[in-house]
Amino acid sequence: MSKQSGSGVSSFTSKSNLKTGADRFLSQLVAHSLDSGWRTADDFLRQFTPIDLMKGLDAAPELRGKILTSAVGFHERIARKKTAESAAEDLRIALEEGVTTAADILSLVSADDRVSYLDRPALFAFAVEDGFFSGQAGDADAARDGMIFLLETALGEELISLADVTDGVGFETISHSLPLEDLRRVVEAALQHGRSGDPLNEQRLLDVVPLATLVKHIPLEAFWTEVILDKVAAPANLVDASKRAKSPAKSDATKDISRPKEPPPKPAVRNGKAAEGGPTSNPEVDGLLEADAVPSVDGDAARRRVIDRLAAINRLPLRHADISTQILFSIDSMYAELASATNDDEREDAIRDAFPNEQHMSTALLALIELLEPTIDVKDPEIAKADVDSLINVFLIEERDHRERGGASQRPSGPSPASGIATGP
């Protein structure tokens, strides 16, 4: 994430001039996701393809013409006469030939213009894609900074109140989550205000325990589902409330926090060896669950969302219940990158870059091979213990064959791999 100001809000994300608080919130969120480096211009053009962008700008012909003249090189009079389809094809060719870049194009469309002319739920999904709130990308500090930005921007636009934040998370969750020293300070403040007849309200609570401290100690999923989704995104029609995953009941969340501690997790495993430092405190976040471990967070919303995405592209492993959420996220990320790969080297790089270690990669590839070609017995010792190079080769061949049989996913993995690829272990 970007460098944060003292309040936690990006120090350089510009303010919005749109009319409604919801639109200003979305504009700042999309700008922040790009300014901070959490999302990139290339990510944006994968979400909003040239045809999506040009059709969205039907109501802004001058802006569409500006993109074609500045980024592609058309004369202004010709650019204005282009249909959305023709403009999109010209833009696609310009990108492929290196005449322009995604960053060049995005620099011509302001944050407010994106919200004014493009699909708002798609913009929201773009800005929060990868579930940064769960920390699954491995950067817990960035995840917390992102959540603070969401909360403070929503508060600043008066989409929520401090009471909405504390009510959404729940006082019991707050009391169970805060360190003892912070709780002592809260009690002292409550007694002091009580003597003067002033109740300890939300503002006075945050004077004692700042919002950044709450976000640091309370599971981010609670803020995401109970505050951002329920009280900001859903009322602003930034998500489909009927389709989004329901968050766990608050009583269940409290039980998870207050129940006796589980036995310590098994040592983290990287490439078959225990990682230094002993057991991880959060294997789901660190992506270090053992390959055969049943995920402990089957019910969380982040897992349900990635399962839905993989099911939508027909790439959900048959035995996904036995696969950790981190590996499912990596599979989802891999297919997003495979969609833009144009040769074998790029495809192999996309596969390798998606996984934090070879154990995760092997687990994912075996599960996908089983899905794509059920006749392959992935439990056969010779296959189950195959090296990742062989598994990558088999996976790419099965992807190609699957498409040729008419079972292509919605995010194809690009051209067919070379015929000389090894056929497996």
C-alpha cells in the first residue's frame, strides 16, 4: 500500500468532486488502489477490456476521442467518428504493438470519470480484488492499511458513523480482541467520563484506542463483512447483496475469539522442509498450510468467494474441501495470469509465480489435472510424487486438450503449448 498519513489515509490520493458520497468513496478507493500499487494499470485493462472501456465512454465521446488521439495517434476528427467496436479494436492493436500502454490510457481517464462512465460494481470489485482484507497476499501491514483507508474514507464521506463501525464489529469482539493494556486504558477513561456524567461513546473510545489500533487487533474479516459490505457497499449498490456471501453470525465470531486456544499448528512447510521460526501464527495468511491439511476457515466469506470464481470458470478442483484457501487463491490468480500469456515460457512463469512454494504448486496442479482429465489417477505414487516440471507439462497439455474438446473456461490459458512438451512423470 501507499505511504499513509497519520490518520491512515493515503497522503496523495486526490479527493473526488462527484455529487454523492458513495460515488466519491468509490472514486477515492479506485484511485488509492492504483496509487498505492495494490492494483496496476494492467490489472485495470484486464478488468475493463478495450471494448468495455470504449462502450462505457459512449456517453463521453470527447473523452473517447482524446484516448484515441493521445494514446493511439488518430486525428481528432477521425477519432470522434469511430464506433465503440472500431475504437476498441484500434486500442487493442495499439496495446499489442506497444504503441501505447495501459498506464498511458489510464492516465487519460480520471478517477471521477471512471466512476461516471464505467460499471460501478465492477470498479469496486477491481479495487478490492485479491481479498486484501484477509491478508492472503502475505502483507498484513498493507491489508490493515487498506482496511483503515476504507473505513476512514467511508467515515469521511458520511456513509457510516463510528457507531456503525463498533456495532458492526460488536463490543464483545472488541473487548476480547484488545490487549490488556488497552482495555485498562478504556476502563480508566470510562470511569473518568462517568464521574463527570459523560458516557464513554464511540468517539471517546477512539480517543483512547485509535481506529488503527482496533484494526490491528480485530480480524479484518469482521470489518469487511459487517461494516464495509453491509453498511457501505450494499446500500450504495456496489455489490449484489443477493449474491454476496453472508458473513458469520456475530455470536459465532465471538465464540471463535473467546474459546480456548486450539493446539498450535503444525510447523510451516516450504518445499518439504520445516520453515525456520517454528509454527506460523496464521497459516491461512502466510500460505503455509500443509498440502493435505483441511482448511480451518471453510466457512469464511473469502473462501466462498474464491470457490465461486473458480466454479464460474469450471476450474474448481473436485476435492476443493481438502485444499487450503491460500492454494485456491493461488489457482485463481494463476488463471488470471494465464489468460494473458502468449507462449510457453510466459505460461510456465504464470504458474510458478502464482504459488509461494513447490508443495502448494504440486497440490494445485494435481487437483487441476484430476479435474481436467479424470482418467489420470493422481493418487498413483509415481504421479503424486512427480516433480513440478513434469506436473506443469501435464497440466498445460490437459488444458489444451480440454479446450479442444470444447470445455474451455471463461479465462482460457492462451495458445496451445508446444507439441514437444513432456507428457508427465
